[in-house]
Amino acid sequence: MQFVERTVRPLTVLGGLGVVTALALTGCAATPSSGTDDATPGKVARVSITLTNDGSDKCAVSTTKVPAGPVTFTVKNESSTAITEVELLQDQRIFGEKENLAPGLAAVSFTSTLGGGKYQVYCPGADTELTDFTVTGKAASSANSSASTLLQQGAKGYGDYVDAQVGDMVTAVQQLQKDVDAGDLDAAKKDYADARPYYEHVESDVDGFVKKGFKATDNAGNLDYLIDMRASNLDPEVGWSGFHAVERDLFEGGAITDATKKTASDLTANVELLAKLVPTLDYKPEDLANGAAGLLEEVQSNKISGEEEAYSHIDLVDLAANVEGARQAFAYLKPGLTKTDPTLTKQISTQFDQTNTLMDGFRNAGDLGGFDSWTDATKAEHANAISQQVQALQDPLSRLAEKVATA
């Protein structure tokens, strides 16, 4: 098969691993309390989130109001199998998230400094998925900022989001390698599904790096190829590598071999290298717009067809992650876009909401990655509807790059 080359970014000098700051995290569906978790201004606010199932799935937050400043969120999943992630949102932007929250695991904590304003806590799968979360205190005003300034600020914030996603991918892939090395097939399958969304969130932004000493056209040094190649774009001179080589062994072969362990080890090394390189990227607003469009093109070309996850059939996991990554690129641009073209901004927001509602219908805590398996029967029944909705989102989104480049 012929390998289709991707456009690559210039390679910058390799440095040490960039520090990826953990973003803030909170939970959802709770009654506000006035308990001891309320914070005093000037000190760290503390918020506890507990995920339970006592006949229905709940995500209880100890308080939904804290003062601006540093906030520590501690999350514990006691018994919920339906709730696997929580996010802190503001105007669709993810300010913090935690995924793969299996019941019985130790509590996890994150700290971030939050400005005053209205946020939402999102727990997909909970009885009440969205809960208002308020941070009191004066937030920086953008009333007098130009559209161009706001777009530049958004691009910088999005860069931090990408760094965090790649950092989380490193952790997830290291866990995959650990269970592959241990020969635990079931755990490795789960790890594979848990690791995939991180790359799918940001793949259009990080697909241009080439290892030192290789030409840009040489797939043996192209990190995107080495991490995310598929059977359909296999370069025979380089061979199998990355996520899908591991997927093939786990799901089609049904066994962990010495070759699987080597492939998993190579994947870990490559995502660790990617994590060193990603912080060197300097985004322009049009990069975000073009990247969002690229992610939706991935949905139409690779995910709906079932080409991407040919062995595991977790294509809906990848599809939802592509949509989420595009939504984040748009959300970081939204303050500037609202000044530039409020009508277009509203159209895109509406289509993202409708796409998310459609994808929520495929959530399934019992399947790998939290979504229905993309079987031939499911594909035959739903592929056209998903494609049409994604196209309805693509149409207005395709106009973004020109808008932001001329703002």
C-alpha cells in the first residue's frame, strides 16, 4: 500500500522533558454545602468529590463555591462504574479533567489557581451531569481587549492544554507497557483503550515531528507514523509500530508475545520523546482553527469507516476524542471569535452541542473506553447519522481559519 505523507513541522532543538502542569479538576451533581471545605481568601481552597452508585450514579461535590486562587480537588470513585471522567469547564473550555476513574482506586488530587467566574462541572454518566461551580473574586477583564489579543491569548492557553494531554498520554502508555510486560492481556486491552483518546485529542497539532538525523519524508523517523500508523498506511520498509501494532497483537492475535513487549517499549519511548518536543510548539490562532478542521476530517475519513481501530473496534472512543479536541481548539478561540463574528461563533457552538449530545447516546460503561463497540451492525445503523452531524459541524468550522487569520 502507498503511504500518504503528512505535512511536518520544522524540528526544533531537543531539550529536557517539558514540565506539564496538572490542571484543576472537580466533579459534578452535588448539593452545595457550607462545610469545612469552604476556603478562606489567601489560602488553598479544598474540594472533595466522591463518585458512588447506590442504585443511581452520583458525583457529589463537597462545595460548589470557592474564592479565586489555588484550589485543590480530591477525587475518589467509591462504587460508580458509569462515571469514568470528570471535567471542569468554563464556556466549553476544559480547565481540568481526570479520566479512567475506576471504582476502588486511591483518591487523586490536583491543584490549580483559578480566576473568578462561573464554571461548570461535567460528569458524563452521572444522574446529573452538569453542576454550576462558582469561583468568587475579581477576574481579569477582557472587555477592552481586541479580538486579535484574545485570539493570541487563546492560542497560548491551548498550547498548555496540548502539553497536558501529551503528558497524560505518557502516563497512560507507561501503564500499558507495564501490563504488557506482565503478560496481563485483559489489563493491557483496557490500558490500550484508556490511552488512545489523549493522542486523538491533539493529533493534528503534534503530527509533524521527526527524530533527529532523519529526513522529514522518512517514516522511520516520523513520530506520528511511529506512534499512530495503521494497516492502511503501512510503509513496508519500516514495518509495524506504535499503538495499532500493539492493538493487533492484543485484539486480533489475542496474545502477548516478546514482539508485543518490544513494540510497547518502543511506543513508550516515542511518546516520551514527543512529550519533550511538544512544549517547543508556538501556536498561531489559525493553527488552532486548521487543527480543529483536521480532527473532524479524521472523523470522516478514518473513524466512521472503522479503519482506525480495525482490531479493537473502539472507533467511537477515538471519534469522540477527535470531536473533543476540536471543541477545545474552538473554545480557546471563542472569546476572540465572539468579537469577530458572533453569529458564526454561535452556529459552531450549537453544532458542537448537538454533536456531543449525539455521541453521549453511545456511551457505555461496560465497553472498553466507555463507548459502544463499533461493530458492523452498529456502524450500519448509525454511521450515516454521525457523518451527517459531523458534516453539519464541519461546514461552519471550516470558515474559522480565514476569520482568525484576518482578525
